[in-house]
Amino acid sequence: SGVRVAYDAAKDEFDAKLPEPVRGLVALAFVRLSAWEGSAVTRDEASKCVRKAFQTVTPGNLSAQLPWLGWAEIELAGEKSIPAAVAFESMRDELYTQSVNAFEAGEDDADLAGGMLGLAGGVLPTWHTARPGCFLATMLGDARLTRESSRVRELGRLLDVVRYTRQLAVDEHVLPLYADKAQGVMWGVRSAMYDLRQPGDATSFALMLMAETVRAIGAISPPDAAPTKAP
């Protein structure tokens, strides 16, 4: 019922109080509800919700809806072609132009390599890099969104995002920086390289990024390849 009030299929509009970045999550919820037998949400309503989410995205801000809207589009398409494939490919290239290049970062900014600039209103890279990163990993493992000839390039670009996210994780070298041990959890993910706080969303999205990356590598690996290990 909470999902149904967020989008009115009859009027084809989202609740006016619903923040734009949440619309993708509502769209994914509609798609998954429509797949349940006996659900009050129909496939047509789910499709309308996904399309409306795309139509109301602020120009150039599609990445703010990720990974939810991307996953909604893929699940809605099933085995068919993905209507937003071209938009996703363009968005991917744009996201990577916003990432810190490892070769240009220099010694002072080496820890920021792979992080994406300008996400969630920030200037420097933060944990929000993992949000679109989750869907970039999904794109890598889907032949409709990443051609075989592009897999090596896209894997390389994705692993830069993974490396940056791993850099945010608190390991044995970072843990001593926490004066209050209750504030620093081993392998929790920090907000940023310059921010020791560990918001739950940062760790959650980092885990999803790693899981999607492992799944994508498995999808593009030859059948006789050795089992994929987590990055």
C-alpha cells in the first residue's frame, strides 16, 4: 500500500511530495510487485510507472535514479530489448568522464582514483560513487548493454570504481584513526576519504557493487573459466 500511494497509475503521476531520486526505487517496486501472482499491481501499471520515472528525470541527472531505475527497466524488459539502452550507454560514458583518472590524479589524489565527481551535490568523490557503480556492473554483465567487443574496456573502467570503493573500506590500517572504537567498524565503508563517518547506505551500496561486479564477471567469463572470486 505504501508503494501504491507513491504513484497514481490512473493519473500517471508520482506523489508531489516524493523526491525525484526515489522515483526509480518506486518504479522498481512496481515492477517487482507486478511479477507476483495475485498482486494488485498490473504489468501495464508497472510499465507506465517506469516510463513516467524516465520522463520526469531532470536532464543530465539520470544517474541519480540508479541503480533502481536501471534495474526496473531491465526487469521490465525481461528477455526483450531494453528501450533505454542508448540512454544508459550515453549515461555510462558521461559518468566515466566525471571519474578521477588514475593517470592524472598524481600522488596527492591517488586515493581518489576511480571515484566520481559531482554526485549527490558533492564536489570530491564520496561513497555515492557506488550507487551508479552498481548499475554499471549490471550493464557489464548484460549483452544488450555491453557488446562483446567493449567488455574489456568496460571491465577496466568498472574495476577503477571497485578499487575506489574498496579504498573507502575501513581495514586494519584505517581502524586506528577512530578515537572512539564504537564509531569505526572493521570493513564498514566511510563517507569519503576525508570523512570517517560510516553511514549504513555507504556499506550497503558498496556490498551491492561488489555482488553485481562478481555476477557480471561471471556472466562474461568463458564457460570453462575458473570460478570468479570477489574483488
